[in-house]
Amino acid sequence: MKILILGAGQVGSSVAASLAREDNDITVVDTNSDLLIGLQDHYDIRTLQGLASHPDILAKAGAEDADLVLAVTDSDETNIVACQICHNLYHTPTKIARIRSPEYLAVPELFNNDAIAIDMLISPEQIVTDYIERLINHPNALQVLDFADKKVQLVAVKAFHGGPLVGKPIKDLRHHMPKKDTRVAAIFRNGHPIFPRAETVIENDDEVFFIAASENIFSVMSQLRRVDKPYKRIMLAGGGLIGARLAKALEHNYNVKLIEVNAKRAEFLSEELSNTIVLHGDVANEDILREEDIDKVDLFCALTNDDEANILSAMLAKRLGARKVLSLINRASYVDLIESSNIDIAISPQQATIGSLLAHIRRGDIVAVHSLRRGAAEALEAVAHGDRDSSLVVGRRIDEINLPPGTTIGAIVRGDQVIITHHDTVIEANDHVILFLINKRHIEQVERLFQVGFNFF
């Protein structure tokens, strides 16, 4: 696939890095030559310096025969104009734009081929806000991913000493919960993947990914670790787009305090938010945290645009008694650093965003993609089409399908029915199939499995 990425910032660079490892022809456009040189030094991609909304730059970048344009510059207007030009001049099949302004997002009817020609809008801030909100609703989880219109969830938890299944094989899960079916999709132990089998013993501190019908998630989580009390008091450090949206989403169900260092922004937020206490101050100021009873806070979320401020404030909040702390981390190199610290959850905005884009790039009928473990693993939802003659999966049992190494099919959604798969489960046409790949290098093999042969048509 020929992909044109406009913008080499954090989102554009992360997507380029992810897709460069696969068989894609990628060109990245940006005005910053240093960012482009850094990408060229690490990946086999083409770069072009220039303004992404200028027709001549788009022409030089190869927009004429691009299959997909991904406009993710820091300017909404640049992204909009670039997509419109690609539509009008080159009839680019798929155009995706990053739109940050809530004023644009509030009018979705603007974006269609009869108005502004954009096929898909992405708002990294909204994606991250939704991601954190799911974690708040599942206090024990490290990650919560939705599939098939939220009928199925894939959840990552850390197994703790004292959990009913810790020290026991996976096959015991069925004995503990005979009426609630689930499947362990993967286990990561000391950062390394372990392909789960019935005899695999779950150890203390294992990161366990399991899949189940959404209504069974809490029951399964209780088998792997102590059940944490629901959050009540939440403190947000940073009142930017993510902090403000999260406060608005939470303030009617939780006791929310928000700390913002910019006085004008703090005043604006105090008027915009109805049930949130907005404080003006430094998120890493120990006196402010103590005055606001940080030791009574259930969850502290460090959400500024500064990685260092997020890390330091989250570590300080934890030391001062916050029950659990979460931090946004943009630099991949920092994630390894804080995994050994006392920060409970680290979120990469780029990795959370990439999944929304990958569903439009994957071949076959892929409707949802989630990038996991900093891009090394992937979970996806694919729709099976065809029949036994035209498809490599339809009409076949799971153990008959030639799955790549480290790939598991965890669940099938058939209409409104959630089926947790076993070796003898047969896939039918139009099933939504949830897969987990320990190593995303095998993604092309999975894509081929869900492509139908020409004889189907």
C-alpha cells in the first residue's frame, strides 16, 4: 500500500515507524528537516520537506497514486486543506485527518465528500480520554480494549500474590468459573511473551491478557488478583485538551480535582467545568498536593504535555500516599525507565492512537485494531467472508486454520452471541473474529487468512 503521511510529529512518526516494518511504501512530509532526517536514519521511508497543504508539495510527495493520505500535522486547517486537495486533484481513495479542535468535532456533518472530503477523523486527545476512562471503570486493569460494539473486551491485568489462580495452571480457570467462559490470549513475564497453554502456570507479577464477554470481565479479573475498590477521588494534573475532556467526562460520577499551572487556562476551566474543583498551581509542588489531601486520592493522573513533569508529579503523588498513579508518556525510551518505578500505569498517546488508524490500513475486512506492548503485539477484529471454498477460515475448526506462530483466536461474535473459542470451534461467514498476535510481524499472514478468493465473487 502506498501511504502518504503529512506531519512528522509524535503521531506521524509513530505511525511511520509502525508501518515501515511492514510491506508499505511510505512518504512523510513535514516542514522540520530534523524530524525527517531522524526518520530516514531509522526506517526505509521517503521524506519531503515542505508545507503539507501546498499542491506542489503534495504532487512531489506522490499524492497522485497514493492509496491513503494520513494528515496528522499540528494544524487542523492544514490537515483539512490537504485532504480536500488530495480529493479534488487526485481522487485519493482514503483520507484520514487529525482534528483537535472541539469546535470542528462538534459538527461531524462537515466531513463527507459533499462538504469537506475526509473519510475518517481522528482526535488523539479524545482517543486517550476514552482509553483512560475505560481504565477508571476497571480499577484492576492495565489495559481495556473493546471489540464488536463493546460486546467483547480484552483486558490486561498484573497477577498478584493471593489471587485464586496465581501459581496454578490456566486450565483451572474453567473449574473456578464453570458458568463464565474466558480465554487467556497471552502472558508477558518479565517483558517476554509466553504462548498460553492449558498447563501454563500463572506466576506472580505476570501480565495476563484475557478475553471475555464484557459482562464477565470483573469476575475473571477477581481470579487473577485482589479486587481493588472502585475509584471515588480522582486528581488530574494538567488542564490541556486531555485533562479538560477527562474532567468533563468524570465530574458527575467522581470527586474530581484538576491542577493547572497556567492561570488563564485554570480560570477558563473553572468556568467550563461544573462539578470539578480547579486549582492553579504546579503539579509537582509538594505543598499543593499535601494541602489537597493527596493521601486520600484514589487515582492521580499526570496529563500534561511534558513527560518529565508527568513522571515526577506521578512519583511524588505516589510517595505522598496516592493509592494509584497514572502517567502519560510520549517518549518510548521513558516507558522502560518508569516500568521499574512506582508508577502504576503508563500510557503512550501514540500507541493508543495508532490502533484507530491501522484498521483502515490492514488488508481484508479488519474493523478494529489495537496496538499493544509498545507496538510489538497487536489485537484485531476481523470479519470472515465467503465459504469453505473461497476462504481460508470459514467452515473450518480453529485447529484446522494455519495460524502464524504466537497467534490465538480468542473469541467470535456471531450476531449478538459471544463465543469464547476452543480448538473445535467452527468459524462461520460474517463472524467477527477476535485475534491476538504476540508478534505483529505475522500480521500479513493473518490478513491473507481473511481475504476471500476471486471465485467467491
